[in-house]
Amino acid sequence: MKAIRYYGPKDLRLEDIPEPVVGPGQVKIKIAWCGICGSDLHMYEHNFLDGPPTATEPHPTTGETLPVGVGHEFSGTIVELGPAVDTSKYAVGQNVAVEPVLTCNKPSCICASINTRNLCPQSAAIGISGGGGGLSEYVVIAQELAHILPENLSLEIGALVEPLAVAWRAVKLSHVKAGDKVLIIGAGPIGVFVLKVAQIFGAAWVGISGRGSKRCALAQQYGASVVYDASTGIDVIAETLKATDGRGADVVIDCAGSQSTLDTALKATRAGGTIMNVAGWTARPAIDMNLMLVKELVLANSLAYAGDHPELIQALADGKFDLDELEALITRRVALEEYLEKGLGALLHEKDQHGMSYKEAMRQSASPSLALGATAIQVGIVYKTCTLDAWWETLAPSHSTYIHKFLINLQKPQVFMADSLPIDVWRDIFEFTCIDGGRTASSLSCVSKAFRTISATYQFRSVRLSRLRDIQKFLTRYDAALATASTAGCDPPRVYHLLLSFLPGETDVTLLDAGCHMRDFHAWRDMKGAWNARCVDLLSRLFVLVGGHLKTLTVLQSPTIPLPFVRCTLPALRELTLLADDRLLVRLPSESVDHSSWVELSNTEFYAARAPLDLTEIAANPPFPALERLHVVDVSGEDVARKRLPWATTFPVWAKLAPRLAVLHFSHADAATLRDMGHLFRTTPLLFPALRTLAVQPAVEGPEGAAAVAALREACARAALGHALSPLRVDCEDVYPATDGNDSAYWPRKLEAEWSKRML
């Protein structure tokens, strides 16, 4: 098998070595993903291995000398069980996250307890001290080091469990509790993980101090209450005291490990507070013991993990973490053969880039690096998973980039350059779409010869569909990919993010195979019920096929497309965005809704004589059982026929559709809509029992708008009395102007940027 092996500082080699043989009490793992962390970088550059193993002296626990395997943050699938393995717990085919700590296993050692095994004087780490490594095709480990991943956790998340466990133990040993104020020093990967864990433990305020604009920006993106960029000279101590009313933080967690960070921690911690050190130090620090004495500070340490993996994995499975946010920390994915150049080498070259680099162990041919969270313009540098968007010059950033030079000539889209992209890129690009001011132009997804050649090898992840024809073609490809995966014994393709962009406008986007062009809603009324039934059938099949893992769904400007997925269940969907969709909201026919002004369109024609929705049935089997965030854009309070929408009866429908809704966001809401919402929350405070945030961006100004906003705030304040955990937060901003009939109002630039960040 192929494996990366460590011979000494700056001497890593990709070699062919024999596959490990499984022994008693062991399991053999086929490795899927392995992360590169700071320990790997330090070991490569400075000889992290302080002592055995060396080329002549073996490690006392593993018995190995150099060279040794590399990689300790990894996940994989069990392919073989050794004798004496507990078959009631382990089975071939299970996905696992690996805990890489090895101990002496002596009964007299402190490591005899599962909760202190990290403190063994002769402890070793797989991927550092021997015992194989995650940067190989296979590894053999003791069964107790394999932690089974539930079905809703991917192997990529499994590779993040190891560094997450470091953060989990640190926060747990810090005794962070609900309402605490926590300062984190160090905005690297561990610092960001500590940030997320502290929030889960209930911290009310989490500040983070780091160096470098990229790291600080990412910490801000991932929910830090405040971020201090120490490289700018900001006084972190003074700012922390200011943010904590002069008391100081209840807990300070040092993830950096230097004299200056320790001094900051001592002064920024409140009297009686706790300082938790997570970092490994390269120099012996000086400690102001008198300051610690007069403040009665507790200075504690957390080393790696011990017995923390099961409860962490359970927290991940229970949805306490946002899995999309965690996966977004992965900066690229590279093949094992490209590890030295595009994995380790790239991170060494880009030390300010935040995150961890991954490889796919079994991909034998070179594949493009991928970056989650990159903007569309960056795809020439880091290729985006499954969707590549090229923007016209008017939307392109001012700085020069690869895609700016080669795919855009500042005047018009260079669509003919698509086939000139490296062939490997097409393995991860589903559709190449050119956008002009929010309107879909030509799609090259079926034009490119390169795409047609390799489309059968696809692993779908983020998919964008702009026409019914695209849906039909995607369903055909998806069926083929399912069949291919089944024949090859591979994991079936999955879709996590879906964007439907049926955009009306001057470019006459073709929505129908029959060749009909949609400019506005009125043209739709002339359509035949037969096509409407076909539209619903196609979309319903799409959601049934990909809905099992779908986490994010965005529907852009659709006066012609309904929500047929209310007739199926999307169990993993967490975020739903509906743009320009006052029609979409009310197109949920129900016998309890007075929809006399639009019943002919939405129920009779659009659903082609289908029975109206049964709210009792929906309540028993809600289509969005896990939906937490609903974003609705352009709720102007009027339908296309200029009739008032029945908000008081539409909201109860959504309360049935998404019982766990926590964030409800509306933009472009007029005064009448605000009054309707206020009345609803005042009269039915427990309509959304899990709701914690109502964000409204009104389209009204002047006294009428101010009065409507004030009434809504008052109504929600009363509604908050029914919420047991925390008050309902209401945010009202005037962000988007009222529509003036111009199409641009339906595609606000700010929303476009938000969508780009979320989908790209």
C-alpha cells in the first residue's frame, strides 16, 4: 500500500509498504480522510519528536524506529476484524473516527483509567510515534481506539473529531457553564474549535484574540462575540475588561502558549476565575505568582483527550454543532500522491491561511484542491466543489485573480475558455453558469466535451439547477451515479446543498421543454395543467432522490415553481432560503386557509387536481423536521394580482412544516405585513415554540414604518414570555428599498454576496 513516512526533519517520503496485518483485539481500517495539523508542520520543520523513536532508538510503547507513519487526525471504514474483537459492537463496514493515543497498558500506570490514559509517561501517538499513520491506505488499531460514527456524520466530520476532542476536553475541564464570559487566546484551528465548544457549553460571551486578518476574520465568521487582532497593537486586556464590565473573563483559554499570552491571561481573568492552557510550549515561562495569589486564579492544563470521543461524537450526532460550519474549515482536499506538494507544502507556504488540509486516501490520480468557503472568483486558485460560477465584469472584484484573467476578459464572459481548465477540475464541477445581474445566461454543463467525458465519475455535493431541463438531466446523471456506485461498492453520491434559480427577466430563461419563455407571473396563468403536473412531479422526484442528506436549499425568484417538497420529508434540511417568494409562501393550499384570490392558480392548476394539504397530516409528519433557519426575501405583502396575502393563516402552515424553527428572517416587509406578524405573535405566542430570533428588514420608512416596527417589537416581547429558555430576539433594519418595479430589487447585491458566501 502507499503511505507517507517520516525519516527526519524535512524528509517525508511517499512509499509502497506492506499492508498491516490485523491481530487479536484489533481492527483494520481503510482510511478515508486525514487532517494536517500544526504538530505535523512542526515535526516536518523542526523535529517535533523529542526523543524516541529515532533512527537507532525505538519508542518504548510502539517499539518502532524511524521511519514511521504520519497523520493522526483520521477517519475510515472497518474492513477486517481480528480475533477476540467484540463483534456485538464492531462490524465490517462501520465508519469510525480514530483516537490515536497509545499507552503502555501496565496495570500500575495511571493510564489504566480511561479518563487519564493521556497522562501515561510512555504514551505514544499513531502517526507520530509509530503504529502506522493516517496518511496511508490502511492502518491497524486496537478496537477501543475506533469510535463508531452515526449515520448522519460523514467521514470528513470524522477526521475533525480528533482536534475537536482537544477543544472539548479543554472547555470541559475549564468548567464553562451557561452565562460565562470566555476569552480565547489564539485564533488557529484549535482556537476556533474551542470557540464552538464554549458556545455549546452555554457561554454567553466568547471573545477571541489572534494574529492575522484571515484568522481573525474567520473567527468572526464563526460566531465570536468580538475578535481582537493582536497584530494591530490593540490592548486585548483593556478591551476584555471593557466588554466584561471591568470584571474580566470567567475563563481564559490559552491556545497559543507564549509569555505574552500568559501575561494577558493573568490580567484578563476575573478574580476567582480559571486559566486553561491547551498549548504546547517551546520556552519555560515566568509566572506572576503574587498576581495569581491575590486574584485566587486557577491555572489548569488540558492535554489532548481521554475518554472524550464518545460524548463529543454524540454531541455532533445530536446536532449541537453546525456540521456545515465545521466542514467549511477544511481548506482543501488533495490526493495522497499530492500530499507533499499541495497538502503540507501549501500549508507551509500559506501559514496565515486558516484551517486544515485533507487528502482522499484512495484517489490514485491527481485531483484538484478544493476550498469550502471560497468566493466564486477564487475558483482558479482553489476549485470549488461541484459548482463553478463566473461573474461578469460588473460583479467581479477589483483584484486580479486566475479566473479574472483566464475566464473573464472584462467585457464579456469567456465561455469558450471552459474547456481549457485542467481536466481534473471537471471532476468536481457540476455546472458552469454565467451570471449577468442575477439572471441566468447560458449553461455550459452539457456543452463542455470535458464534462461529458468524465461526468460518470461524479460525486455530487452542491448542485445548482436553472431549468426543468436541467432537473431532468441531473436526475438522469444521478441515477447513473447511483448505479455506478452500487456496482463499484462505493458510497452513493449525496447532495448537501441545492440551489434552484428559476430567474425571470429580460434574458428569457427557458423554463419549459415546450419552449415557453417566462417573463412574469401573468404569462404562467396560460399554462396547461398537464405541464404543471409534470413540473411538480420532476421537483418531487428530485427532492425524494436527494432529500435524505440535503442540508441547505435555496430557491431564487420563482414565480412559476411551487414547493412540492412539502409532500415529502427532508430530514436533514437545516436552512431554507426563499427569494422573491410571497407566492411561494402562500402556495401551500390548505382547507383552513382562505385563498379565494389565488386558489385557481395555486391549487387547481398548479397542483393539477391534487388534494389540498392536510395540516393534521403535516403536523404528524412535518416535511422539515430539522429546519432551524428560514430566510424569506421580498415579502412585499401583495401577490401578483395585488391582493393582500393571508399572513395570519400562512404562518400557521409554516409552524406545522417546521416545528423546530429557531431563526425566522424576512426582508422587504411592508407595514401591513409587519402589523400582521405582530398580531400573530401577540395572539399566538407559542406558534413557533423553538423560535429564538425574528429578523425583519422592513421596506417602509417614516412614521408608519416606525409605528409598525414598534408594534412588532412589543408583540414579540409579549410572545417571549411563552419561551422558557430565552427571550425572543427581534432585529429590524432598513436594508433593502421598496420595490419600484425594477427587477434589480429582486436581486439585491447584499443578498447576492450572502448567497455566494453560503453556497460557495
